[in-house]
Amino acid sequence: MKIVIVGCTHAGTEATKNLARLYPDAEISVYERNDNVSFLSCGIALNVGGIVKQAEDLFYSSPEELSDLGVNMFMLHEVLEINAEKKELHIHNMVTNERFTDTYDKLVMTTGSWPIIPDLRNIELNNILLCKNYSHALTIIEKAKYAKNITVIGAGYIGIELVEAFEHLGKSVTLIDNMDRILFRYLDSEVTDTVEVSLSERGICLALGQTVTGFEGEDGAVTTVVTNNNQYTADLVVLCIGFRPNTYLLNGQVDMLPNGAFLVDEYMRTSNPDIFAAGDSCAVLYNPTGVKAYIPLATNAVRMGSLVARNLLKPTVKYLGTQGTSAIKIYDHHIASTGLTETAALALGMEVKSVVIEENYRPEFMPSYEKATLKVVYEENGKRIIGAQVFSKADLTQSINTLSVCIQNRMTMDELAYVDFFFQPHYNKPWNILNLPGLEVEQALRRM
Ligand SMILES: Cc1cc2nc3c(=O)[nH]c(=O)nc-3n(C[C@H](O)[C@H](O)[C@H](O)COP(=O)(O)OP(=O)(O)OC[C@H]3O[C@@H](n4cnc5c(N)ncnc54)[C@H](O)[C@@H]3O)c2cc1C
């Protein structure tokens, strides 16, 4: 059996390792246009801010490790075309410029995503950068050394992490987003209001509710970011406005969402029985709504990559879907979210309610304690939990993983009220903070 894997970051690395282990007799080839595999983009901001000293440490595998598993690793090779009917790939060797054809019995598409680049005036100016891969990380770090005024466009997780890192380096930083709140997709205003205050207190200029219309430059390099109601001096700009699935190779050959994300079933099969896909190139089942959605996360990528291998020859292990669970640390705030925010649920026309708990996370007789804010969103009819957010100076982010399990298993607020959680004064109170939203909904809140 001849297996070809296209793309080798998270989904690709995971698929490759598992395929090599499960099918030792197969001929497995990987085509990757970069010269590296498994780069953890989530470390870029940590590297920029100096917490991680070297970008080279942000890899957890290597072409050599995968070669040692018996896999043919074609690095710096770009797949230019795929003919699914003939099971053929056309490939460009980026080193020798040679072009050649390969064939497959089973194809694994782990081609991921690419940053959205808006069609804006003067977007081609120098020092307007993307933030996705190893080479972007090196460029950002190098250029940030000499920049004074840095503008980040997009106030999602990636933008916020970069803003904090640049501020830490002593730069003058502006954050622009067309929404009127930061982290709009992940958190409601109960959480974002406080974070915005702490960003502003550190001198970060929050230019929210503004749309970038273009850039001005001098000698080919950016000098100004222009929005619909202001302009900002900038000698470095980083675009963090989202990602598009990288699926053009199979346009018209397999089913996709309107944004181009591959539609795969729970066994990672595309609409072509010999083509599997995983990671950012795919839509995933979003459990809070039960609808396939585009939620590009490394967590989804590694799970899906490993399932490709398990399901390659016959449907064996199902993907359970996702809640889009994620976390961020901004200065001394630990924040995590899962599922739908109340804003997003209402925008979808769902009838939902929410509970916000504000409580010290452990007993006040302890030498220290911190306030925690927990918000849980649930359906009005039936009280199914569909989303949650936590925010504290104490690290309570794991509690959002617990609520992710609750959403995945379609639990209700009534059930949450009486779930068994431990009590130990170092960590919590006799009523765990996770029980409290359920109890409040029951009107049976008992604080001890
Ligand atoms: C700055 C940043 C921070 C992030 N932080 C987090 C985080 O904290 N937590 C989290 O869960 N997720 C995070 N993510 C998202 C996460 O990085 C992605 O979800 C993950 O990279 C997806 O992995 P993937 O393998 O599906 O796709 P990708 O990482 O996009 O990799 C696709 C690979 O395919 C290759 N490829 C594409 N087309 C071809 C072709 N035609 N020929 C050959 N090779 C090709 C590419 O070169 C690439 O190596 C972050 C992303 C960024 C950019």
C-alpha cells in the first residue's frame, strides 16, 4: 500500500507517526514545502517576549525522526496539483527545481491553513508581516529588534499574545480590531472588560471598533496604518486576522464548506474514499451547535491526524467533535473558554441564559486567595450547557477542560450542580466553583 501525506506540521506529523507504526509494510511518503516539521506557532509570542529563548526549541519532531520510522521525507517539496481520479500528484522539488509525478493508494491531506491577507491599499509594503510558521517567527523577532511603533491587527488570541510580548520588549504598541471588544470570539464582556483595562494600563493603545482601510509608507516600508476613523504610526505591522483552509489542490474534487474547508466524516474520510484529511484544512463537528464549523486549533489537528491512521483501512475510532476549548495567559490573568459565548449563541438565534459566578477560589482563612469569575452559558429550554469561560489570577484554566467534557456529553445545569468534585483548602471550597452555576440555576445556591 502506498500512502502519501501532504503537509507535515501538527496533523501531518501525528498522522505520519501513527501510520508508520500501524502499517509497517506500507510505503509512506511525506511532501512538505517547508524545511521543518511540527513547528509550534503558539510559541512565537513566547519567543518574541523572551520567555522561550530560541525559536529552534519550538519543534517536537524532525524530518530525521520521521525518516527513522521508515518514512520517505520529501522536505522543500511542494505539491502543485492532485488528480484524484488518476490518484496522481504533481510535485515541485524547490531545491533542484525538478518536477515529477507520484501516485498513491491512500492520500492524507494535512495541508493546514494560511493567514488571511486582506485586499488593502499598500498591503505589499515592507514590514507588514504574517504570523504562522517558523520563518515568520524569525522575521518578526528580527524586525521587532529595530521597530519602535508596532501595530497588531486582529485582537484574537494570537494578536493579544503578540501585543503583550511587544509591550514587554518596551515597544509602543497599538492593537486594532473592527469589533468593539478584544477576544470577541472566545469571551463575553464580563471577562474582556477587565483584560482591556489591564492592557490599557500598560500603555497599549486599543483601537477597537475600527476597520483598517490601508497603509502609508516611505521608501517601500510601512509608516502608518490608516483606519476608517484614525491613523497610527507604525514601523512594523503584524496581521493576525484569521486563517483560511489550504485546500485548493482538491478544488472541485472533494466536498468542502463554502470557505474551502474539507468536509470529513467522523472517521476523517473526505467524500473521496481514498482521501483522508485532518487539521486546519478541515471543518470539524462543533458540539455546542451540532454543525460542522471551521475551528483551526492544534488540539483538533493532533487528534484528527492520529485518527486518520486508525481509520485508514476501515472505520474504527470516531472523532468526538470539538468545543473549541482554548486558553490564554495575559499578564497575570489566566483565562480559558469552551463552547459558545453568550454573544455568539444569541447571534445564532439560540435561546440561551447565563450565570456569572464571582467567588474567591479557595477559603479566606488561607494565607492568600484570588477572585475567580466563571460564566456558564446554557440553553433556556432543557438547560443543556453550551459554553463557559473562566478568569482569575489563580490558574483555574483546567476547570474549563472539565466543562468541555460536560458540553461534549450534553450535560445540563441541573447535573452540574451536583457533580462530585474534591475539596481541599489549598485548591478550592467545599462547593467547587464548577457546582455553583448549576446551584444558582436551581435557586439552591449555598455558599460555605
Ligand atoms: C501564532 C499562532 C499561535 C497559535 N496558538 C495555538 C494554541 O495556543 N493552541 C492551539 O490549539 N492552536 C494554536 N494555533 C493554531 C495551530 O497552530 C494550528 O491549528 C495548527 O498549526 C494546525 O496544524 P495543521 O498541521 O493542521 O496545519 P498547518 O500548521 O497549517 O500545517 C500545514 C502544513 O502543510 C504544508 N503544506 C501546505 N500546502 C502544501 C503543499 N501544497 N505542498 C507541501 N506542503 C504543503 C505547510 O507548509 C505546513 O507545514 C496557533 C496558530 C498560530 C499561527
